[in-house]
Amino acid sequence: MLRLTQRLPQLVARSSLSNVARQAAKRNYAALTYSTPTAHEAPTSLQAFTEEELMLKDTVARFAREVVQPKVQEMDEAEVMDKSIINAMFENGLMGLETPSEYGGAECSFTAAILAVEELAKIDPSISALCDIHNTLTNTVIRKYATPELKEKYLTRLATDTVGSFCISEAGAGSDAFALQTRAEDKGDHYILNGGKMWISNSAEAEIFVIFANVDPSKGYKGITAFIVEKEWGVEIAKKEKKLGIRSSSTCVLNFDDVRIPKENVLGKVGDGYKYAIDSLNEGRIGIAAQMIGCAQGAYDIALPYMMERKQFGQAIGTFQAMQHQFAEVAVEIEAAKLLTYNAARLKEENKPFVMEAAMAKWLAAKVAEKASSYAVEWMGGNGFVRETGVEKFYRDAKIGSIYEGTNNIQLQTIAKIISTKYK
């Protein structure tokens, strides 16, 4: 087969195929060589993890049950994140998952971080969102693009005691993130930041912000630059949003009024912020997929035992064929979403193309979370509709998966764009 694929272009060129057939053959060859699977001496399943990854998965699952779960309903109704839980996450290394040990981090694999996000979401998607955005966006962009001095200064804090926030969205720059209007003006040895951001996660708790602003609007998106900004320099929380779901995860409007940023706090290169944003969001979508499969599994794990105990017409409702077909179908879809997510995570770790796979994982996981949580409410009837059982919270929390870090339509557009290149 290898010899055939190597010789295919020559065979096509020498053949007497019609132009149409020849073009079709070339497209087939492109498909064969695009994201080609690699051979391994000992192939494993997508559910195969390292010992360290499994240890982290089990530890986080226990942490979520014992530390987070008792406070989930209280935090949701108060719409405030419990500080003791945030502190416990730092103490247990969950806020510096991929951060190198030299900066106080756990130095885990990306897949390990994804597993941690998933386990937290099984209990509370709000806590999972805090962990995910802090790790896969804020920590990652600093780890990848900051100078050694900035890494030492900020990654250490972000791994040990300080929440971070990633700020790109604005009133006119949601899905079209590069339409941002926040301006950073070069003043020689510093920049002056003016403007605002909307829909910023973790912002109520954060003390460190990665902010994207344009230093030269005449260059369009190529003027976008990333900065590391400390809250005490003048970042103002203008409004905390009241939301449908993930209520204890803060989402705020931010204002910047003549905020002075030292020149050394430019993250990476001036004008390359758009590249860093794209790179970070592509990776972050795998984290959102993990949130959503955790959300789906969390609702499922509450509803299924109930269905096996609750009796109507003399039998458990889970034994009726119509119900069995529903929960079997949801189980298949949760498993499919997991495998897409784990595959995207491994591709990212192996430095292989993963943008399309990340978009696929996020799109499907968001769909499955909505379906699983909706069915879970129905399966439990009145008990699913009330707050006491916790299922309705998963139903509310699931909706955000189809919105943030790229809507479902943006994911489909990304997938279609990449597929199209294979057939042109």
C-alpha cells in the first residue's frame, strides 16, 4: 500500500485518464496523504492512558466528589465561586496542570489536563470552566509565548495562588474576534490601554489578565497584540453578568481607562497577537469539549440509577424498551464525543494537525451535553425538574458549550473549510 501511494502521482500523470478522472485521482491522493495516520508497533485504544494520567483522573474525581460537590448548589444559587474551593484547587496542583515544575506547576500532559477538566465537569461545569480557561488558555499562551522573565513572574503565581483570565471578546467582536476595538497606544517605554471587553470568564476572581488589543488599527488584525496586565494597574470590573448556566463561574464586562502597561509586558511579538489567539482558541476548544462530555456524563450518572429504582406500572422505568433505547443512544453519543476529544488531545500532544478534530470534538460534545442533560431531566420527571436533584443544573450548564470559544456554526465552518482544501 505504501508503494502504491508513493507511485500514485506518477501513475496518474502517465495514464490516459480523462482530465476529470485525473483530477479525481489527484484528490484521492491528497486525501490519502492529508492527516495520514501513523504506524505504531503496539497500537492502543483511545481509552489508553499513562499511569500518571489515570492517577490524576482518579485524584480529581475524588476531589470533585469530596470538596466540590457539597457546595455546588449553594454556589449556583449565590452565583459566586467559593474561595475555599479555588484555594483547594491551587493546593492540589489543578491550576498549573501543564505548567513546568520549575514554575511550581504539575507538568502534566495535555491529555491529563483534559481528563481533569472532564472529571470536574461531572460534578460542576462551573468549577470545570474555571480550571479549563485558567489552564488551557491563560497559562498556555503565557507558557508558549512569554519571555523567560514573564514566565518566571507570572506562571509561578498562576500555578500557586492567582487566578488568570483570557480577554479577547468585545461587544462587536464575538465570533469575529479580530474586529476588536480595544486600543493600546505606544508611549515609548509603556503602552496606554483603552477600551473594554465583554463575556470574560474568570474575571471576577482574576488578578492577572491576558488582554488582546490593537496597537495599530491601520494594519487591521495584524496590529493585534497580546499583553499581560495586572488587575491593580486599573482593570475595572464594570458588570458581572447573570447567566442561564455555569452561574458560579464569573463572566464580566471589563473597562480599561488609560491603563499603563510596561513595555516588557508585551506577550510575544507586537502584531502577532492574532496568531496567539487563534492558536490558543483551537487548543481551548478541546478543553470545552471535555467540559461538555463531563456535563453529559454527570447528568447521565444521576438519571440512570434513578431509572433503575423508580417503578411505574409494576416495573422500573429503565426496563421499558423505549427508555432503554433512549439511554443506550445517549451512551453511544457520549462515548463518541469522548473519543473525538481524546483523539484531538493526543494529536495536539504529538504536534500533528488537530484544528479540525478539535472543532469536531467541541461541536459533538456540545450537542451531546444538551441532549443527555435534556433527556436526564425527562427521565426523572418531576424530580428532574426540581433543583434538589441537580440534573436541571446540568441542563442549564450545557448550553454554554455551543456558544463560547466558537459557536456551533463556527465549528462547522472551520470543519468545512479544512475539508474543502482536500477537494479543490
